[in-house]
Amino acid sequence: MNFSDEDFHLIDLALREDIGSGDITTDYFISENDQASARILAQERAVVAGTEVAAAVFRRLDPDLRVEVVQKDGAIVAGGTAVLEARGRARSILTAERVALNFLQRLSGIATLTHQFVEAAGNNGAKILDTRKTTPGLRKFEKAAVVAGGGGNHRFGLYDMVLVKDNHLLMRAGLANLTAAIERVRRERPGMRIEVEADNLDQVRAFLEIDGIEVILLDNMRAAEMREAVAIGKGKVKFEASGGINLKNVRQIAASGVDFVSIGALTHSAPAIDFSLELTHVAA
Amino acid sequence: MNFSDEDFHLIDLALREDIGSGDITTDYFISENDQASARILAQERAVVAGTEVAAAVFRRLDPDLRVEVVQKDGAIVAGGTAVLEARGRARSILTAERVALNFLQRLSGIATLTHQFVEAAGNNGAKILDTRKTTPGLRKFEKAAVVAGGGGNHRFGLYDMVLVKDNHLLMRAGLANLTAAIERVRRERPGMRIEVEADNLDQVRAFLEIDGIEVILLDNMRAAEMREAVAIGKGKVKFEASGGINLKNVRQIAASGVDFVSIGALTHSAPAIDFSLELTHVAA
Amino acid sequence: MNFSDEDFHLIDLALREDIGSGDITTDYFISENDQASARILAQERAVVAGTEVAAAVFRRLDPDLRVEVVQKDGAIVAGGTAVLEARGRARSILTAERVALNFLQRLSGIATLTHQFVEAAGNNGAKILDTRKTTPGLRKFEKAAVVAGGGGNHRFGLYDMVLVKDNHLLMRAGLANLTAAIERVRRERPGMRIEVEADNLDQVRAFLEIDGIEVILLDNMRAAEMREAVAIGKGKVKFEASGGINLKNVRQIAASGVDFVSIGALTHSAPAIDFSLELTHVAA
Amino acid sequence: MNFSDEDFHLIDLALREDIGSGDITTDYFISENDQASARILAQERAVVAGTEVAAAVFRRLDPDLRVEVVQKDGAIVAGGTAVLEARGRARSILTAERVALNFLQRLSGIATLTHQFVEAAGNNGAKILDTRKTTPGLRKFEKAAVVAGGGGNHRFGLYDMVLVKDNHLLMRAGLANLTAAIERVRRERPGMRIEVEADNLDQVRAFLEIDGIEVILLDNMRAAEMREAVAIGKGKVKFEASGGINLKNVRQIAASGVDFVSIGALTHSAPAIDFSLELTHVAA
Amino acid sequence: MNFSDEDFHLIDLALREDIGSGDITTDYFISENDQASARILAQERAVVAGTEVAAAVFRRLDPDLRVEVVQKDGAIVAGGTAVLEARGRARSILTAERVALNFLQRLSGIATLTHQFVEAAGNNGAKILDTRKTTPGLRKFEKAAVVAGGGGNHRFGLYDMVLVKDNHLLMRAGLANLTAAIERVRRERPGMRIEVEADNLDQVRAFLEIDGIEVILLDNMRAAEMREAVAIGKGKVKFEASGGINLKNVRQIAASGVDFVSIGALTHSAPAIDFSLELTHVAA
Amino acid sequence: MNFSDEDFHLIDLALREDIGSGDITTDYFISENDQASARILAQERAVVAGTEVAAAVFRRLDPDLRVEVVQKDGAIVAGGTAVLEARGRARSILTAERVALNFLQRLSGIATLTHQFVEAAGNNGAKILDTRKTTPGLRKFEKAAVVAGGGGNHRFGLYDMVLVKDNHLLMRAGLANLTAAIERVRRERPGMRIEVEADNLDQVRAFLEIDGIEVILLDNMRAAEMREAVAIGKGKVKFEASGGINLKNVRQIAASGVDFVSIGALTHSAPAIDFSLELTHVAA
């Protein structure tokens, strides 16, 4: 991943909220000249993600730290495995520790949960995708974690795809309105993919008549309905299943013939993976 | 809660990452002049938190929206309860929706989990506290959510308390060093509370000899050890239990006589609460 | 158009670079309490664009100014037509004047030139599009100006579409490599439109064999070649003409059957439209 | 030119608007480890400007890129001449390419047009100056481009000179008012140069009576009037010609005896110079 | 004074460094709904400055506060005089209090000291000016305070005047070099005032031969030397006295015939004026 | 001291306000390739502070400058002593000079005045502390200067300690209210130190009855009252003297038995120490 200045922005924000007017403990208990080596260990089995972000946290605080990523994002590691090493000023390592771990624990949590969903879904052609239900400020990092876990990314934001949902349809009732708006998108923003959310098969059928719709989102439908939707729309559009999907029902849904299964829990409810920082060498 | 410019900063960052170069769907499917009323509903039983943050998201995007918090942070609500209402330009409501919900689902998740820990701990004088294991950028909001759930806040960052941990002790071995550093803190930063982490009872005993230590953190000790630590240190210092605490063992630990029980999971592993936005009235 | 904080950011930057440590002339020659009304006039025939941006400049400098857009973006006006009116503190109007005009003159220049290209292209189904050859910092505004002039928007940036150009192909020579990379995009970023640049008909034929390519860009081809490309690819992909297109040859190119004609000059070489601010009423 | 943090700010803004959440094409079609050398070529005869800005774009995106300016600003080059070379990560070069070119094409356009005006004006002692009619956000760069083209810079903003224009005079009618305000400027801001705009010879005569006016701007006057103004004011003040000046009439105006000829078109209507980036060496 | 976004920037920075993660005392000891009225009193005789800045601090923290400036900048007030009143949320008033007072005490200190220098200098045509020896970040505010105290402003920064000092001369030894550089400034930046620092009368004489020098700074000279410099240069250039000037010697120096007397102490060593905030009315 | 991005932020702000659109004098009078060595000299006896800040100013403007701190903060130096050396591009050294000196002169002024108070207070166990009466934006640097001068730091801001002042008590009259609020702080923010301001001995006695108050601030009391307060509260709480303390009365107050003596003048009225930059070697 390449870091943009907006990404560094978030890292700085995270360091600032933790350090504020200064890390009093290291200021008084660690000497300015102390050097140390450290490594970050996964404390449980995990799919690793966020190592480059964690490395950037250390480097951002102190450009002189030498930081090495030992396990790349996407690696599956056992508890006790070192994923990142750092050496340099001891103060810098200890001051940056918590922010680095906070990124790592969350992003690896997401990658690990994604991996579980991918495994549970089985090998039937449906792709596991994330949603926009991400942590405010961390979307780009969390979407990279989903890819590290074997999933794919749905749209990054409101700007890179059209997705007409129930509330939009409620505001602009009538297929004529919908058709006209889609026509205008195709004229003025011809590069945009257009997806529409359907709550039932009647809507699916209606949408299949409209030129320009490329994906239909099947919202909170039962697997049987999804199979029927796929049957009538196959080859004309792609289908995305969404809503109420968990590790137990994901295989059945994925097997319905849909192209994509999108799951909010990947990013909003992944439990953290436990990581810790261990000093391996210290010198005054 | 009063919002600082740093708080608005994070809200802006979250809006920016979602909206980017523009919300194409509302631009094309909602008319500029459309007005709407909307309410946000909890979809499951929850302790609510983040309502003011969600309200600020709407107002930040469009200062003309009229937003009202219906359920204050800390309220315990059943599924289906409206927690926030907004009305004004339909485009603004729909564009801000996801970011507002993303804050709300996470912060209410934290408040709800905290409440569960407080209930589980029982009424024995030990206070449930959070840690610094928060989501990067969201610390202030997440710590407010912990209070909404009935918990208390440990230090906000590295700047408002001294907490000497194992890695600091490793770097500055010897009680003489520790004592001297504590003495210097008291001279130059007399307002600072000083806490030291102990891994075993020998350390506890040693720390009790040092002037100026006000709190001893008992790291990953068994409840029996904690009881013994409390017995020997009672009245001289306060005790904080930390490490490996879950909903099952929290009562036993809280009953050990410690003053505080701090739990990282409150902020790093709380599952999201499900919220949705419903349009209640629309007008062209 | 909705303004994001990034848009306000640019407006602030523009005000800052003009005002710096203060507008000395108005500080000394206009009294603090002076009130004025003003209107901005197009001094020549133009397609208007940037009126909302100009209005935002005034409001951003002084939220108490009352600003009204008289001619909406896209309006075709004769010389001497008022497009915007403002009233309030005279100092604020005069201090903001130049920055507001600087936006207006450039954006209306773009809309006017786009309109000329659209007229010149004639009515043959090809859409006139802009490119990424925009003024640094002003892309969103300039792309809105292109729409105001009757054109459409190509991708907004590197983030919302895949466009494989000659330099990319040079780095990853071989169709197998190209095919594999396209396959990976479709798996991990299924929402992304994929376009590839072709310099000759052999490349066009090769690209038509690859699954997932949706648009082929015909770079600097003659109209005859374009007709042939369209003939062999019709119905399988869409075609975009690009390179060396001007007001004289645009009709012939547009008539070749391509779907899109993209023109850098719309944004990089549009001469400014002349606007001026006239005080209509002043009061001490 | 030395870059200030505000300059880097604009460069970052430009990169951010182009890259957004990531350059998908290079992410998928260029390998992380690919190295490349590249050079930027002028595609037509030009006075070069903006090379240091373009170099800064590359370095800002990736500090490890080695970038060398081959033709300094102000150089007159034939089509096909390399002006800048870069080598390092291929991804970085391709991602930064368009933003670098966008700066270069505009700034060289300005330098080239300025050069044409300087040549057209001839050698008669009048200096060609720019105005404040610059692109929002790019003023400092554009004013450097004017100097590269052989012109001089009028004031940089509202903060570094007093220029009393018709609208100011309208607000503060009466010479007594004007005289008093000028007197106050001289007392409180003694370092400030004072210029006043005159629309006719009567105004010129009146202004010549006021102590402290150092320059009179002759707005939209005919060359004959300008000659007369110069005749009556010579030695007392300097004269600046402004308004309606083009490549055809600039020589006659410059010959009128005025000290300065200021031209908005230098910065608001210069057509872009065509540049392209060519990969010269690639390695995996 | 009009506030730019850079000014608000500094105010925000000041609020942020004081408030950080929150004003705990008001959060716990003042109720959210408490209303209050307050006024700020000068505790000693002073020339007031910074009232608009202090007002902006309150409004910036809480736009709903109603703030009124009672004594305008430049007013001479006795101890006990109210200079500013505010009413609204009690929490907001108390949280903003210290930052508002910190601006007011410093800026009024500067205005008061300036006034003392102006009085001490007497009425002999020499103007008291400030220098660039201001508090980092507060220059614009401090320069306004100098004007409030009856002084004038030297250049605001390195960008609005040329001032060639001893170190510049050391680097570019020789009058030919100096003359050539001045010539280039006049050609490329014709609006810039040019001043040169002289340490002795020989330098003064040499500088008087160079075309384009408008002001000569007499650095650390005795009053007798200054009188001689004025005698030989009168009418050709203006003279500025600088260095080692205090309330005791300022009259003699001002009487030497120089046009300006510039004094660093105005901004770098003015003792603070004591102000306090008094609650006048409180309501739950 | 470690610099946070907020610290660099202030340094950038200070450079920006001084340099603005460019340092015209060095641009024209110093050649781009000129190299120089320079040292900064204290011109009078001083306790040095701010050397790292001054060094950061140079490095921030030009990362290639080699800067060395010769006298560390806290050193007591005679007039004529070099405190910092820099070498590299002459332009960079001269452009950064004034901002670096502006920090140094103020911070050393604070350290020197603090040192005078510490000396004057004598050796009686009372610690000299600063207050929140600091220069807006410079608090962290000024508090470090107080430590360099031998003083200690009171709270850094509103966020790291509870300090209930007269205005808070006025709003929440009644000891019951005070007690309840203190109780709530202890529950929700157990790490916070609690201090209350007392104006007389009756208040002192009342506060001694309340659980949780750790420090009592004796506001503007006479030394005799302070001795009595200490007598009745000794061992229960700590005492801080504040208000109206100067170099003459500080010894008597410090001898009253209080633990802390806090003095606003340390930061709000310290006269600047005179520093100058001398070029020691120059090369083209």
C-alpha cells in the first residue's frame, strides 16, 4: 500500500491523541540516549494485516527508527510469531507502541474474520465483499485488511459507484424517474458502475428491464429467493447478496448463484487480535 | 460533550473518506430541492452512545439540517427505538447517513459491552475502567461511550498520568533508579498521578516502599494473588487489576478488593449495535 | 454542487494567497461600517460556470454577506448580463472580488469552450468528455464546468476507474500479464470499470479477446482507423477517441462511431471569460 | 524558488485530488518492485517554467525518487527536448506523472505567452507585468513563470501594496478623503507603495497634486492619452498601463512612455504547452 | 481587523493546547444548562488592545455566546474598567476564559508600552515603529497592538519589503554587487520598497550614490552620527534609527531628524497588563 | 524534548507569517549556491532555553542545514557565548534567522526570570511553579523553559487536573454540590488530581472536610494566613500559594510552609534575552 498524506494525517491524529503534551513516563523513566530493539508478537493465531501501518506509526514518530515488517499482510501466523521488528531510540519505540498495536489488533482482527467468512462460504464462485460500514477514518486501511483476508472490496465511498438504495427509490418513486436518472448518469458520468437495491423479486424483474443497471443488490432475501433472482437475471446483470449474513448461513447464500456476498460485520464487529511488544535488546 | 476542533477534524475526515469527489447517487437520484424527515432506530437492545457525534455528522455536512437527539447517551433502549431525528435537505440526510451510523453503531457497541461488564462485576466497590486500547482517532468518543455504559476512564493518554510498565522497568532496572525518577516527577510535574505495574507480589512489596507511588497495577495476576496484594497494601496505595479479564471472571476479580478493573475489550472488541435510518416524510 | 471541506480548503487557500496579512487598501480607504451592493457582470457572451464557487468565496470571507446567484451554471448569457449579486460590508465585497472573479473567469471559460466543442461535434451519438489534464487543485470545479457546458466527465482521478495506458503496457509486456492483472482487479475490486489504451488496430483486436475490458481508448488514431476499430468491436466494448482533437476535426472524429471523444484542451487551454464587479449601491 | 509549507500544501492537494483512495491501475498493472527511468519532453517550442514544481511533485509522492531538472525555468527549448528526468519506483513515477505534467503545461504556457508579449513590446523601457488575475492557489508559481518568461511581478496580493481602484474611489468620493487616507497609510504603514487608478486625464492631474502617490495606473486609456499623462506627470510619479492590451497593440502602448504595462492574459488565458512523459528504462 | 483563516488557526491552536481532551473542571462542576454573564476588567491603567481577538476566542469556542467589545483597541482605560462582556453557556465562558485573557494581557501590554514610547519620543516628526521581533505566531495581532498604542508598522515580514542587512552585505561584498541586485529587484519586483542597513557614515554616503535605495537604516549609531547622516541625505532618502533604544534615550534619537525609530522591545519585552474575568449573573 | 506534529505546526506557522510569499532580500542579494556557517550568541547573561526549538526552526526550513546545539537548555551563560551553530545554504540560514531568534529570546527570557525567582525563594521546600498564563500557542515550549530555569510545571491545561476556582464555586454554591461533584470525578476519572481554590481560612477549613481534595490553592492571601492554613491542613492536603507574588515577596511566601508557589509573571512578563546571529564563514 502507498500512503497518501491523508493516511499520514490519520496516523498523526492517532499519535496526537495518545501523546498530547508529551509521554511523561518515558520522559522521566527512559533516558534520552537509551537504545532498544523490539519485536511485535501475535499472541494468537491470526491472519495478519496492518503491518505497514504499524511500521508507519513508528517511522512517523521518529524517522530514525529502523523498522522491518517480518510477516506481510495476508500471512497466517500462529500465536507467538513476530510480525514486525524495530530498533532505535528506546523512548520512540515505547511512545509509539500503543498506537501501532491499536492499528494492528484491529486490522488483523478484520483480516482474520474475513478469512473465516471466505473459508465458510466455500468454493462456489461467490466473492466475499466488505461494505461501507467501516470505522470512521480507517476505511482505506480496513479495506486493505479485507483483501489481506481473502475478500474483495465493494465501493470505497459514495464517489466511485452508483448504488440506488431503498431510501433513494422512496424519494424518486416510479420507474420512469429511475430510468431517466440512470440515463443521465450514463451521459454525464459514463465511467460509473450502476447498482440498484431490490427487496423482492418484483423489483428484480422491473430493474432487469432498465438499460444501464449492471448489478442488483438482493437485500435481506432468503436463499431461495436469491436463487430465483439469479435464474431470471443470469447473464443480464450481476447479483449481490446483502443483509443478515453470518458464518453459519454464508455457505448457503454463496451457493445461491449470486456473484457477490457483502458483509458489514467484516469491518464493524471483528474482535481484536492480541499483539504485544517485547524488548529484545537494550543499551544505554 | 463539547466538541473541539480536533473532534470536528475527525468527523470531517470520516465524511471526506466516504464522500470524496461527491455522492453520485444522491446527485442524480435525489433532487436538489427535496426535503425529508428521518429517524435513526436502534435495531436491537442497546445502551446508546454516540448520539451527539452522529448529530454533529449531520450538522457538519449541512448546517441547515435540524437534528434532535431523542435518546441521550447512557439510555438503555429496546430494539425499534428512535434515538435521533433529522430533517432538511434530503440529499444531506442521505449523504451523511452512513458516517453517522458508523459512529453510532461502534460507540453504542462499546457502551453496551461496558454495561454488561459493570453488571457482571457486581456491586463490590471495584470500578470498571477502559484502557488506551482504543480505535486510532476515536479515543475521546470511545471513552465517553465507556462512561455512558457505566464505566470510568483510565488515563486519556500518555500525557495525563505516569504509568511505569514492565518495559520501562526493564530499561531502568533497579529500585534506586525508579525511586530517583519518581522523585524527579514529583518535583517537576507535581500534579501527575504515579502508577506502577507489578507482575508479582515481590514487586508489589518493593513498590510499597517507594514514596510517591499512588496506584499499583496488578498485571495478569490470579484473583488469589490480588487479594494478597490488597491485604498488604491497603490504605497505602490503590490497586488496579488488568489483563485477561472477561465477562466470566470479572466478578471474582472485582471481588478481590482491588479499586479498579481495567478491560481492553471494552473498546477493542465490542461488536457493533445495529442501527438504521428511516425516512419518515418526504417532500419535493 | 455540494461543497466538501476539501473544496472550502481550496477557496481558503485562494483567499489566503491574495489577502495574506491583510487588504491594506480596503483597510484604509473603505470604512468598517460601509455597506454596499454589487453585481458581477459577464463582459462577453459566455456559458456561465462557477457561480456557486464565486458565491462561496464571498460567503467564506464573510458569512454575513448576502449573495445570490442570478444565472445558474450552464446558462448562456450575452455580454453585460449580471450573473451574481452580493450585498453587505463593502470591505468584504471588495476584498473577495478578485478571487471570486478568478474562479468565475476560468470556469466559465471552460464551460464556453466545452459548449463550442459540443456544437462542433454535431449530433452523432458521441459524447464529449474531459480528461485529467485539469488545473492542480481545481479538478472538481473544472469537471462541473465541463458538465455545465454540455460535456461529460471522464474519470475524476486514478481511484475511480482502471485505465491501462501505453506506459503500463510497456512495463507489463505480454497479453498474459495483462489478462492476469485484469482478472485480479475483477476479483478484488469488482466495481471498477476497466479501459485499455490502444495505439493501433492490432492492439484493438488483441484487447477484444480479453475478458473484462469494457472500453478501448483509441489514442491518436486517424478517423478511418477509428471507424474500422468500431466496426470490429461494436457491441463488445465501447470506444473512446483521444489525442489531437480540435474544433476543426472534432465532427469527423465524432462521426466515426466512437462512444466518447475526450479532449484535454477543454480544461488546459480554455481562454478566460471576462467578468467585472460593479458597485450598484453604497451607504456609510 | 524555495518551497514553503503552503506550496507543498497545494502540491499535496493536487496529488490528493488525483490519487484519492489509490491509483488502482498501477496497483494492479505495475509490480511493487518495478524500477523505471523516465524523462519529460516538451512536445512543442516553449519557454520552460515549472520544472522545480514538477520535480517537487515526484519527490513529494515518493522521497526516494531521484529527480533531475534538465532545463531550468526560463530556458527556450525546441519540441522534443527533455526538461526533467526521474528514476526510481515505476509505480511512483506513473502515479505522479499527470499532476507533474499539469503544473508544467500551465506554467510553461504562461512563460511562453509572457515571452511573446515581451518580444512584441519591443525595447522601449516599459516593463511587462502580470496582475492578480491568476489561477486560485497557484499565484506564486504563476508569478515565477512570468519572471521566467522575461516579465516582472506586480503586487503579489492585497497585502504588499496599496492600489486604490475605481470602486474604492466610488466608496470614498472626494479628494479630501483620498488625501487623508493616504496620509494615514504613510503614518501607520510607511513601507507601503501607494498606487491609484485613473480613468482619465483629469483624474491624473488631480492625483499628481496628492502627496504620497507613487504610481498612477492608466486604466483602459488610449495610447494618445497615455502619452499625455506621461508628459504631465513625468518625474513625479510612475505610470502603469492596464486594460485591453494584446499582442497587437502592446508595442504602441509600451512606446507611450509608461513605466509598466500589466496584462491579465499572461496568467488567465495562456494556452497549455504540450508535455509528455516517456519511460526510458524499465527493470523488474 | 478582519480575521483570516490563518488567524482563526492560531486561536484554535491556543484553545486546543489549553483544552486538550476536555475541560474536566467545568464538565463536572458546571452544569450543561447553566447560563452566565461575564465581563473582563482591566486591573490596571492600560492602553487596550486585543479585544476583538479575545472576543473571537469566545465565539470560536462557542458560536452561540453573545460577546460585546466595550472598549475598542486604542482606548486608554483606568484600572477596574470593563473592556469586554460575554453571555451564554457558563461552561463555554469559563473554558475560554484563560485563552482570551492570555491574548488580551499580552496585546494590551504591547499597546501600553508603545504608547509610553510615543509619549517619551515627543512631537518631532519621527514615527515609532515595531520590528519583526514578535512572538512566533502572533505577529499580525501584535502589529495591530502597536498601531493601537500609537505606533506604526515596519514590514510585516520578509515578503513585503527589501531590507539589506549587514549579513547580506557580508555575503555580497562590493558596491557593484549591491547596485546590480537592486537593479534586478526594480526590474522584476517594481512594487518593492528597498532599504539598506548602515553601520557608519561612510556606508551612508556610499548608499546615497546608489539608485533605488529609498530608506537607510542607521544601526546602533549615536544620536550625533544620526544627525549627520540626516544632514547629508535629507531629501534623497528616508532614515530609520534602530538598536539600543529605550524610554530614556528615545526622545534624543527621535529629535535627530530621522523619519522612523524602530524598537524591538515593543513586542519582545512588554510586561503583561493584568485582566480578570468576573461573573456578573448566573442562572441554572 | 520530543517534537510532536503540533509543535512543528507552530514552527511552520511562525515561518509562514514571516516568509509569506518569499524572502525577497535573500532571493536577490544572496546567491542560490552560497554556503555559510553561523552561530547564535547570547548578548547578555542568561539561563538558556529554546535551543532545540531554534534548531528545529532551521531544520524545518531546510532539512539539509547542519545545526548543532552548543549550550543545552538550562545552561547559565555569560554575554557573548555561542549557544547554537548552523551551516549550509546561506539563504536558508538568513531566512530562518529571525524566527529562530524570536523563539530563543522569549524562552531564554522565561528561563532566566524563573531562575531569579528560584534563587529569590531560597531553600525552604516550596517549589516554584508556572501557571496557564502562557503565550497562546507556545505553552509546551514555555513550560519546558520554566523547567530549564529550575521551576516546575503546574497543570499543562484544562485536561490534566481538576482545579475548582472561585467562578466555579460561585456557579455551584454549597458544599454539598462541591462534594457530590468531587465524588463523581473520583468515580469516572479516578486518575485526576483535584485542587480547589480558597480565598480565606474559613474556606480552607471547609475544604479540609471534603474527601478527595488533594491540593488547596491559597489565592492572594497574606503570608500570615498562609502559615495558619498550613498549620491546620498539614499532612491532609498540599498547599499552593498564588497571586501577587514578585521577586521581593517570594521568599517570605515560600517560607510560609506551602508546597508550591505559582507565578504568572514567569511566562507573561519575562523580558526577552538579546541574541544575535553572526556569520562565521561564507563561500560562494
